[in-house]
Amino acid sequence: MNKHFDYIIVGQGIAGTVLAYSMIKEGLSILVIDDKTLSSCSKVAAGNFNPIVFKRLVKSWMADELIPFSDKFYKEAEQFLGQEFYWEKEIVKIFAEENEKDFWLKKATSDDAGKYLSKTITTDFFTDIVNNPIGCAFVNGAANLFVVKFLEDFRNYFIQQQILVDELFDFNQLKVETNSVSYKAFTAKKIIFCEGYKIADNPYFKWIPFKPAKGEVLIVKIENLPTDKIINKGVYMLPIGDDLFIVGTTYDWVNLNDTPTEKARKEISEKLSKVIKVPFEIIDQQAGVRPSVSDRRPVIGLHPEHKSVGVFNGMGTKGVMLAPYFSKQFIDYLQNNIPLNKEVNIERFR
């Protein structure tokens, strides 16, 4: 294994994997350090691309820039690895009340979010299975990344290329110089931390105001539903093949662990029972902690004092949309000193 790299990346969740592949595309040499036994919210993430914030029916932050960039990025990643893990999928928004439907039709003709919202209401969407008395509409421009497969496929690639060290990162072994770092037998120009919510234990970045939230999902079996649609009504229902769906999610800002709870199981099951008319079988339950920040924007940049130590984190619930675009921006900053977007720059917390 090579001992000298341009960058060492710590963490192989969505953020770390996307950054690693982006750097490889730019011809940079990287080493990934990741303990596979550590939990990762990426492994339980639905991986949905949703250009719309349903509560207000406005565009997601930077949706017009993020979605085309990410769409191209993941399709290229599939070709790069010779794998499949990314699909365009419409989101079906099932209305719970008449005023929700009226609000949708009003917003569908607006300049802001209109291009992502279907202009018609559908009343015959799988009505024998789905509880849909008021009707539903569709979100265009949506997609889904099969996160677990994406991470596993890239992990296998990193192993094949001998650029992955499978171990818990030991800060006692890190030596930081002005223009370089060393970790055990490895050296690099910079080290970038992509640890998710575990960054709370990072001595260099624990001052960042992270606001992590635990989320739980169920894997359920439901027969005869479409496999090319993501259904949303109080919960999302994401098809993953073989009549299986990921159904979620919950938010818990107190109990930050990866242990599934009976409370979440009951909450999600009750919500799902309001969406579908047929029985469902719970196959599995999973939990993870999202690395969100207080202002709900990513945290990207270099440590204010140690310029060879960086962070690429805080992607939150929209990590699959955010990571590709901002990994490119981060590389442009690192390599060519092109300024970062002020809303994601770590400098905002100084």
C-alpha cells in the first residue's frame, strides 16, 4: 500500500464516499479510514432526492443547482463502478385534506416550485391498496439513491485499490504540521473528517454547533404496489425490490444512539396504517443519527488554526443531494483557493 497521499479522508458514509470519489475523478490520491462496525446514518438513509419542501411547497434549498449536478454525478458513478444504485422515481404526494390539495394546485402554477409539481390531481392511484379519498399529485425531478449499495460498492472499490484502512481512527496517532499531516505510517497534505455525528468527539471540531437527530425506519413487505414511485403521506414509502419498502422516518434529538425503539416502531406502523388499506409485514427496523447542524446547512472548510485539518460534514437529511455539489466546491477551494459558499463555510461559526 502507498504511504503518501494528497488527502486522508476519515469516514465512509455518504459525505466521505462522495468526497473520495470526487477527488479520484480530479486525479488526486486519497486514503479512506473507516471502521465498518461503527454505525452510520447513511446506512439507514432513504436516499431520496426531493426538490420540494412539502410543508410549504417551496423548492428545497438550491434544488435547481443540486439536482442536475447530483443526477449527473451518480450516473457517472454507476458507469465508473459498473454497478446500479441510482434511479429516477416520482414522488406521489397523497393529500390528507382538501385545503392541502387546493394549496398544491395554487403552488403548481407559481414560478418558484411549479416546475416540480404536477398540475393535475389523480384520484385513481392504486385505490384498492392506497387510502386516497382526496386524491394525489406527483413531484417531478425526484430520484433515489440506494445508499447501502452505493456505499458497499465503493467500499469494495477502495479495498481493491488498497486505499481503505478498516479501523477506528485514533487521534493519538495523528500528527498535524503546518502543511501536512501524518497518521501512523501514512502522510498527506491534508486530512478531512467526514464522521457524521461522531464529530462531537473530534478534538478539532467539537465546537461546531451540531444538532444531531436520531431517525428510525421500518422495512416492510407490501404486495402489489408500484416499484417506480415513492409514496408520501405522513411517512415516506420507498420501494427497494421484492415487495419491500423502507418506511419512515422519526426524529429524536435526545436519545442519540443506533438502537431501534418500540416507540418508533409503533409510530411508523400507525402512520403507515393510515396510508394503506392492506396488511403489511414488518421485516426489519433500523436506526441512525443524522449529522445536522443548528442552521441546517453543511459544514465545510479548514480548521481556523490548523490549515491541514478539514471538515466535510453536516449534510443532514438531504446528504445525497448536497454531497456531490459541495464536494466539487470543496475540492476547488482546496486545490485552487476558490471561495466556498458562505452558507456552508465553517467560517460562519467563528
